[in-house]
Amino acid sequence: FKRQVVIFGNEYVSVNNIDATSITVEGMPTLTKKRGRFSVAYGAFNDDGYLDMKVYIADDGSLNNFSGTATLEALTRDGTLVVGTDELCDMQFCRDDD
């Protein structure tokens, strides 16, 4: 399955500094387009004022239809490891209640 994953930027993490080639979710890598380029989009996906990053991963079926949590790992362009765990949700229905 092709799954959309959004990395939410915040005061500590600027998504511009994340290396898209290094992103994994539960060990599953970011998908590439036919010519080997990564499909990355930037925008304000949760309206908190921070830039967010959208990529696609190849879900092997373990993300369980948006239930439970998942851990994302990535490297910044300077090699710093970024690790985050959050609830899975379908962006059409999931809203940040904070």
C-alpha cells in the first residue's frame, strides 16, 4: 500500500532540514517516483504556523488501517537523528485537539 505520511514541523524541528531519503516509518522507507526522485511536498497541513512535510511510504500492511501508533525515524541534513512516535490517523478525519 502507498501511504501518505505527514511530518509536522514545530519549534524544535524544521522540516526543511530533514533528509527525505532517510525517512522510515516502522522501518518502511520513503517511496520514490519512476525516475528515482522522492515525492515530497511542503505545506501547512495542520495550520499551526509551522511548515510540514508530506512523503509517501510503502506500507507492507503493518500500519493496520490507521490504528495504533507508529515510529518515524529520519536524519537531518547534518546527520542528526530525529525520532518521533504518534497516533496514526487518516488526515481527512484526524484533527489535533490541542
